[in-house]
Amino acid sequence: MTTISIIGSGKMGAAIAEVAVRAGAEVQIVKRSAASASAARPGFTYGALGDRLTGDLVVLAVPYSAYPGILERYRDQLGEKVVIDISNPIDFSTYDELLSPADSSTAAELAQQLPEGAAVVKAFNVNLGDTLVSGTNGTTPTTVLIAGDYADAKQQVAALIEDAGMRAVDAGPLTRARELEAMGFLQIIMAALGKTRYETGFALLP
């Protein structure tokens, strides 16, 4: 059985938890603290930051600005996991630029800070949460683009996505994460401006 730890209990964390449930995975939700206000759902295991990560897949469903604190607690553990980076490092004060380096990405920066051989996969950042919960984007199954340097890690993430009834498309090596973050940036901006709906967003047709 696939096991997955999701660090973060916000909208995207909850949406990816729904994906994991549809895929038949065992889910651990790691909240900021045991007193966090997010409601508990039967069937999930809950923990607080600092607790041991039980999943083979670990989703960082927190803002990129929170990554240093996550790494402080979990760097060694993450070196043994498939780490899924879903972040879009947007300057939300201006909605005008990406905060990651011009020649890099949050996924690449994360990989550099983890132990050698850590398997970082960029995924879910081009998907709005509602399309993950429904499994559809308009009239088509939701497509999740993934990028990474380790074939086995990407296969594990793709299997989770496909077992949840969605479509996984390999966008290439981790260097493609920069383009995925640009797509995520554009999609969020267009939704914020009312040009697209949060229930749909960009779709990749078969």
C-alpha cells in the first residue's frame, strides 16, 4: 500500500489528501501543532511538526517560505523519502513575480538542501485544489504534470495520481520545474483576476 505524509493542512494539503484516499493510500497529516484548528477526518493519522514522518511519499503542502523550518526538523528523514514539492513561490504582496532564482526553481533549491540522492518531484503546482478534489478539469480528467530526476520516484507519484482516476504526464527532469512554476504562477494570477475559474484552470487534453 502507498503511504503518504502531507505536511500542511490547508486547502492544497486537504485536496491532495482526497487524491490519496481515492488512490487507496494510507495518509498522515502533519499539522503545525497538535492544537491547530483544522478538523480531523476519520481514517487519517494526524501528527504535529516534529513527529516522525510515516509516509514513503512526503508532500510539502506549505508555502515555500516555510521550507527552512521544515528542513530544520526533517532534513535527514526527507533524504530517505520521495519529496513532492507543490509550491508556487509567488510574491503575493504584488502578484507580480516569482521569488525563486531566475535560473532555478523551488524544487531545485530544495534538492540542493537535502542529503545527496534525495528524490524531489515537482507535482500538483499547476493544479488548483478544486480540480484535484473533483478529479476533473471542466469535462476532462485532471492532468497532473510532474518533473524530477529519479524515474522510480516519478513512477511512484504517477501511480498515486493514476490510481486516483486522474492523468499523470511526465514533463521531464527537475530542471523543468522552472517552467511548471511559471505555469502555476500564470494560472493563479488568471484565477485571481477572474479570467478563469478555480474549479477549472488550465487543462491538458489527451
